Amino acid sequence: MQFASVCQVTGCESVKRHLELFLDSYGLQSLMQSAGVDCLTSLCQLLGRMIFRGRIEQQIQREQGLSETVYMGRTIVAAWHG
């Protein structure tokens, strides 16, 4: 069960009292990762698996193009901050 669903069922006041304990045990990084997975899963379902995969592959290629510079037949990894 998702944490947001548990919060809706138990109510705001109960969640406020125990939120720090939850964050200490679960960790903010894990929460952000889980939210990212939920977001990507929803987008994939909305757009369709093949379209979503194609867009992800395009994005990876764009990012690789920004982070690499080809000079005299050799690839030099640039210090790209984007």
C-alpha cells in the first residue's frame, strides 16, 4: 500500500504526529526514488510502453551528445553540467 493512501485513511493529525518517525526509518532518498518510479510508471501507462521507451531512448542519446565531444576521431568526455 502506498504511504499517501495510508495517510488518507488515517487522517492528517495522525500523520503529523508520526511523520518524523516514518522519515527517519524510510529515508527521504527512498521516498523520492519511489515517487519517481510511480511517476514514470504512470507516464508509461498513459503514453503506451513503446512510445514511452522511444522517448526515453531519445533523451539518453541527447544527454550523451551533450556530455561527449568528438575530436579527431576520439571521444573526449567533457565536464558538462546540465
